[in-house]
Amino acid sequence: MFYNLHKILNMRIYNKSVEGASHIESGRPCQDYSISQSFEKGSIVIISDGHGGETYVRSQVGSKLACEIAVEETKGFISTHYDVLKTKGINPIAYSPDSRKVQDPLFNTLFTAIHNKWYNAIVEDSKNNEFTDEERFKLGMADIKKAYGCTLMVAVKTKDFTFLYQLGDGRIFTITPFIRKWQQPVPWDSQCEDNITTSLCNINPIERFRYYLNSNENQPFAIFLCSDGIEDCFEGQH
């Protein structure tokens, strides 16, 4: 399980991982990964939750690659489009494919780059580290992407805006000065329910990315990300 807490004051960032009880009992590796960094334009936190089913034999590799690729692609995206994002978010944007609206082409380029580089990376990993007989048996006839299946959550805070995006389950919460309670600004995806989630290993995952951009005066002073391993420990969203 992973959580990241980013306090905007002094740009303090915290992240921690805890191996789940079921993984300790079964001897399986921790399949989640996270990164927290400060960079020239602000700070970024990322979580990728590897899937735990038998088919996802290398999800711990997939989640690590997802985080490493997303952090570099997102930092480059923020630096390149900083002024555009600052202007675009004056009226906050909250997008989910459930809205049946078209995904903004600007964000689509970012999500496409992340997915394509992740796919190329997992193909390279499969060549450099051939699947064992046991892995092949568990994977069966499934596409190679299934072996590395994982979700992705990203939060970026700059002095001018907040940019959040997500694929799959887990939660991103924020607290703003004007509304001092936890909110979930990234809209939910109806395809994430119970043990079912959208994922980088889906056939066309890019269209299922959802996001939030805000550059008005009511910026979050705390951002909290958690995988479903933490989320499921509680009875309700509250």
C-alpha cells in the first residue's frame, strides 16, 4: 500500500509504502510503487498500484516502470505547457470519460506518451528477462500487457496551479482554504467497481484517463493519494 501527502506550505512531500498483510502471508512481492520529487516548476507525487491477480505476474515491474515514465513525462509536460495550463485552469476542469465529452487533446498527448513508453518498456523487459515456465502458465493466452498490469495516479502542485490525473482506482483527496474538508476533485470512473479497475494493461487505456486542473485562487494546501489497499481498509469514503 502507498500513500503520498504533499503539503503546499514549504512544498513538503511525504511518501511511504507498507507491504500488505496478504502479501506477507503469501510471500508475494509488494506490487505497488511510488515516487515523490521536487523539480524546477513545483512538486510531483506518483502512485502505481500493481494488480494482484494470478495473471499479473510482473505487475511489480509494471508499476515501477509506470511511475518512472510518468514522472519524467509529466515534468516535461508541465515545463513545456506551463503558461497554457495556468490560463486553462482559471475555470477549474474536472474530466471523466463518464461525462461522454471529448478528452482535451493537450492532456491526451501526455497520456498517450506515458502509455506508449510504458508499453515499449515492458516489451523490453520481457526480452531482457524471459518469462519463466510458471509465469507463462499463469499468463496463459493473455496479452503481454496483462503480465505488467497496473494503475496510475499523479499529483502536481506548482505556485500557480494544481494538476491531478488518474487511471484506475485508488483515491486522490485535497483540502482547500475555503472548504476545509477532504474533497475528491478527480471525478470517479464508473468502470472502477469492487475488484474491477481500469488499467494501463487495458486494450485502449488512454481514453479512460481522467484529470483535474485548477489555477484559481482556491488552491489545495494538502493533497493525499492512496492506493486501494488503504482505501479498502475503511468502510466509507468519509
